[in-house]
Amino acid sequence: MARVRRGRPGRRPARPAGARFPGSVRSVIRLAVLIGVIAGVVHFLPIGGRTLLDRWRSSRDAADFAARAWAELRGAPPPRPSVPPIPQAAPRKGKSGAGAAAEPAPDQPLETTTDADRKALDKLLDRHLADEPRH
């Protein structure tokens, strides 16, 4: 017996009822949604007061991340770091003379530029702006 084809010759058969996308497109959409959900949890969902991204940034490596995150979620104090912290560099002295403190007082600005520096910059800018533009 010969096999009978339905429909016109050269046409593809219709999709099953209710199928919007082929299987490969559906799996790509599911993967994209899954990645979006995981990224949302990592970036925005606080677990125990901190997001996973904050915990990752404060750890040294994957083992440190896992140990500290597990300790924080249990409520125990985080384990001590196995590597001693890197010592901080000594604070730089200000430009304003020998008696200046390393850090300004709370009511003083953090800026160390003096009026003489500003005047010298103004002179340079005036001289440069007065020159003809080069092509």
C-alpha cells in the first residue's frame, strides 16, 4: 500500500494545537528566564541582611566565600581570615607646610589646593586661551 500524504504537496504539516514556538526556541527562552532569576537572586535578594554579591565581594576566594556565607546564615560569627590582611599605606602629608596634620579636622575641606596653585593655573589658562587655535 502506498502512503497517503494529507494536504497540498510541498507544504509543511501544521504545528500541534497550542504550540507557539518550536522546541529549541522554547528551551532557549526557559534558559534565559532561569539565568534572569538567578541573577536577580544574586544581585537583589538580601539573605540574612546581605546579598550574595556583597558576600562575594567581601571574600578572598570561593572557599572563603562559602565558609563566611554559611557562618553568616547560621548566625555564628564569621571565621577568622587565614591570610593576614594587607597593611594599609601610611597617609600622605598635605602640601601646606611642615606643621600640617595628615588628616584635616572635620570642619576643614579635604582639598589641598592652595590659592597660589589656583593663581598659577589661571595664568596658564589665560595664556593658552589667548593663543590662536592651531589647525
